[in-house]
Amino acid sequence: MKPVHLSITVGRPREEVFDYLADIANHPEFTDHYLVDWRLTREESSGLGAGARFRLEAPLNRFGWADMTLIEVESPSRIVMAGQTGKFNRVRTLTTYALDSSADGQTQVDFEVETKPVLPSDRLMEKIGRPWFARNAKKGLKRLRSILEDDRKRGARATIAGR
């Protein structure tokens, strides 16, 4: 399916934004309005192989559990996460953060999520849920900017299951 692509400018240096995004335990701080029940998959929450499991609180979504793992971490410009969601985790996802710095010390954050639905029912659910996801992801990016620039609107960090 067509990827969801969003961009935002953050008034912080690229290295600082990268370090924040490369730690998956920080992601619930800016996405907890639509991605809930975060649990880390290992103790080390940053770097290659770090991952988390969470639930999408989407309308009409009966199979909301998803996970993602950092598969590419190119400091300080790119983070790629692979995951799966949907019934029996059959929908593959690929999430990318591309960071570009500008001369005035700001960082352009390009966010992209691509999914690969398997069955027609998966494609239908994605088509129905796509506007909802894009709206909430945009709100999450605005919260990311607010956290990094003003230290406001922070949610809770993810923890390891059972802690």
C-alpha cells in the first residue's frame, strides 16, 4: 500500500534528535495518544536490535497488537524499524525516520510508514484506518517537537514487561 509520509521541523541539532529517536523507550512519550501498552523486548532500549511491542487504539481494530525492531541505525541521519501487526501479525511494517540538518541548527524529520497487507481484509482495514493513522502520527510528530524544543507534553517511557 501507499506509504504514509509526514515531515516536521524541530528546532534542535540533528544529533540530539537522532539520539532521542534511536532510543525506542522514548517513543511512547510522543505516541501514547494512539499507541498504548508499550513493552520493550530487551533491556537495552537503543541501538540495533532494540524493539518494543505495543497496541494501536484504532477504531474498529480488533487485532491492534504490533511490534517493531530497529534494523538500521545510521547515526545521525536515518533510523529504520521493521515490524508486524494485524491478525496473526501477518501485516509487515517498515518505519523510517530520515533526519536532515539545516544551516540554522534545525532538523527536518521525515517520517514514513509502509505496510504490506497480505489479505483483502487486511487491505480494507488499512484503507479505512489510514486517515486515522496519518492524523495521529502527525499529532505525534508535533508532540515530538514540543518535547525536544520545550520539554512539554511528555508521556511515560516504555519499560520491560514485568517491571
